[in-house]
Amino acid sequence: MDVVILLLALVAAALAAFAAVAALRAMRAAADASSQTQLALTTIDQAGEAISAVNAALLDARSTVGQISRQQAVDTAVVRERLESVSAQVAQVGERADGLRREVTAGQDKTRETVERQLGAIREDNARQLDRMRETVDEKLSRTLSDRLSSSFKQVTDQLDTVSRGLGEMREVASGVGDLKRVLSNVKTRGILGEVQLGAILREILTPDQYLEDVATVPESRERVEFAVKIPVDGGEPVLLPIDSKFPGDAYEHLRLALDEGDAAAVTAARKILERQIKLEAKDISEKYLSVPATTNFGIMFLPFEGLYAEVVNMPGLVESLQRDFRVNVAGPSTMAAILNSLQMSYQTFAFQKRADEIQQVLAAVKAEFPNYQSELRRALKQIRTAEKTVDGIINTRTNVIERKLRSVTALDDEQEVARLLGAGAADVDVDAAVEASEEDED
């Protein structure tokens, strides 16, 4: 408010100075020209009126400043009272905050004590549980370890027993190998071994009526081949295929020893001896067992071991020479089985061709019987349709009549009483008897 008063005072002073300046100018103008005197007087009057207005404004400002000062004093008292009230409220809030702080501190102490007690109880319980778990784990570990040790000792014992039995079996095998070696060292038993193996292959693949054993293939000859396979011929007796087992054991044994020792010269010499022996055996088969047309134009030399067969086949030109010069083919155990399987397929093809006429006759008879079969089927279909109509009549007409008759009858709720009155098997339906009765009615 003091600033406003000061501003008003400055405005009044400025107006007074302006009036004085105007008066001076008016006086100067009066001195210069008398015509402006009246204007100067008018200006002075205006300046006086302005000064009066300034004084009035100053009075109003002073009055307003007094009112404002009084209002400010009143407002200051009100503010002071409000400040005192707020201070009192702040003091009360501080006291309440102190009380709450004390309560919270006490609650925290109680909570801390409770938590500490509970944590102590949990620690004790955990310790007891850990002790129990430790005892249980120790007990289970001890029992498991004992079981594992017992099982391991049992396995070791079983394995030792197995090893012991294996050693016994190895002794038996060694004894058998010795016996086999003695068998192979004898020429006669060596031939019997090849013959037995060849017979086993033949019996496994062919039927007994498809081959002959210990037969003379050449007419009016006393030489008998070990086995001869019957090759069927259309419109005649079967042709015999001679198969004889050969095992040049000495020559093959010398070749194996030379290969084991790595002696190239000995290997070459042993192979030459084996080749010469194989040619002699092939010549023997060709001269003794081949006689066309009673036999095929070739025979088969069976070698009982795959290793021997491989050595013979790998000799350059030997197989071709045997086929060309002696009309003899060489076969090992696996090759012999393949040859016999192919012969078995030829048997089946020939049998099928042989029975083709019979099959044609059977088909003709079936074709002649087929019209009778159709007529019987039509008759059966007619009977089935008649039975269907009869069953539909029973289901629709008779059932409706029985239901109308039984509408006024009250059904029993006691199932046991129903079973007693009607009998235990009254609910069973004899379908076969009903069908037979229907057929008799139709007849």
C-alpha cells in the first residue's frame, strides 16, 4: 500500500510541475503578445483544477490506504489465529506420531521375539528331520550296498560257473576238433563227411521222390553215384543229374599250410597239385556217371567246404576247363543250395504244366454246374424273402394285437415274483426253433 501512495504522490508532483511550467509559458507568452493572456489564464485555471483533482485523489488514496491498513490488521489477526490453531494441530499430530512410533516399536519387538521363537522351533524341527533323514539314508545305503555286494558276488559266482562250463565245453570242442582232424585225415571218412553234408542239403530242399541215392546212372554199369536228381521230361521218364561229393583233403591241407607260412613257391606248388587232383575227380565223374540220354549231359562235383570251393573257383580257367573237357560243374554248400532251389522251381513249373489239362476239365465242370448254382441261389433268396415277410407280420400284426389285449393289465414291479411265476428261462428266446417252425409252415 505504501508503494501505491508513493506513486500517487509522484503523479501529483508531476502534475504540479506541469502546471507551473504551463504558467511560466503562459506568462512568457503574455509578455510577448497580449492576445494570449486569456489563454494563459485559462491554462492556469486548468492547472488549478488539476491540482485540486490531485488533492482530492490524494485524499481518496489516503482514505483507501487507511481502510486497507485496517483490513490488513484484521487479516493479520485472523492469520495469526489460524497459525496458532495449525501449530496446535501439528503438535497433536506429533504427539500421535510419537505414540504410533512407540506402538510400532513395541510391535516390532514382539514380532521379532515371535519370529525368533518360531525360527528356533523350525531349526530344532529341521535338525530332528535331518537326523531322521540321515538315519534313513544311512539305513537304505547300508541295505542297498549290502544288496549290491550280494548281487555282485552272485554275478561273479555265476560268471565263474559259466567260465567253468565254457572251459568244459572248450575241452569237449577241442576233443571234437581232434576227432574231426582224425576223420579228415582218413580218406574214406573224408568222403563220408562230404556225402553226409550233401545228403543233408538235398533232404532240406527236395522231396524224397525228387532224387535218388546210391544209384547207377549209366545203364548196365556197376558204378553208383552218391546222389542223382530227377529232372522231369515231358512225355517220358525223368533224366538223372549225377551229383558226387569230392574232398581232396591232403592237397587242400598242404595249400592251407603253405598260405599260413607265407611261402609263395609252396603255395604255387600246392595249388598245382590241387588243380590236378580236381581235374582227376572231374574225369572220374564224367567217365563213371554221365550217359546221355539216361543222364544229363553234365554232372556236378560237390565240394563240402566253402574255402575249398573258393580256391577252386579262383584258379584261372579251371572251372571253364572242367565244363569244357569233362562236362562237370563245381558247387559248394551255398551254390548247391541255390542250384537245388532253381531245380525245385522247375519241378513246380512242370507239375503245373502237367496238370493244366486237369485244371481245364475242372473249370469246364464248374462252368456246367454254375447255372444249377444260380438257380439254387435264387430259390434260397425267395425263401429268405418269404421268411422276412412272415417275421414282419409277426412283429407288426401279432405284436399289436398282444399289446391291445394287455393294455388293461397292470405289470408286476417285483422282478423276483415275475421270474417265479414265468420261470427262470422264460425270457430266453429260442431263435433256431422259431426259424424251423417258420420253415415248416412255408413247406
